[in-house]
Amino acid sequence: MTGDPPSLDLHHDPSARRFATRMDGWEAELLYSLRDGRMVIDHTGVPDAIGGRGVAAALVKAALDHARSQGWRVVPACSYSAAYVRRHPEYADLVDA
């Protein structure tokens, strides 16, 4: 996937610490935890049926933008979120190891 993530109807459920979206009847999600004022991105899951269309990128972008708006640091613990941050240096200022 290259370019910007698709425009999706993303939902954030702060009590579940979850971002989610649906595409073609499938649900994708990003799960995070909060530790000491840091958002730890624990899991990004996209079904194979909708993989490769930028859904995971859209979820990670939404989570990072939310973290920025809250003044949180970010720990990209899942491999996809870590790779996303490496490819998008505009988020480097948020990242904690």
C-alpha cells in the first residue's frame, strides 16, 4: 500500500482502548493500553480479506493523532505500528522506546 490511508469510518472506544473500522463486512481493530501517560499500541488486526488496502495504516494514524491530541507519548509495541512510525517521521516526536 502506498500513499495515504483510505478514508474510513473509524470508531474510537476509549473505555475499551480500541480503534475499529469495518470494510466489506469485515472488522479491523487497533488495541492499546495506557501506562504512565503513554499509549502502548499492543495490537493491530486486519482480516486477510481486507488486507493490503491501508486499513491498518488508517487505524495507526488515528491512534497516533489521538495520542498527540492528548499529549501522550507512544510505545509502538506491535510490529505494524513500529513499522508505520519508521515510515512516517512526522510521528517520531511521539515515540518512546
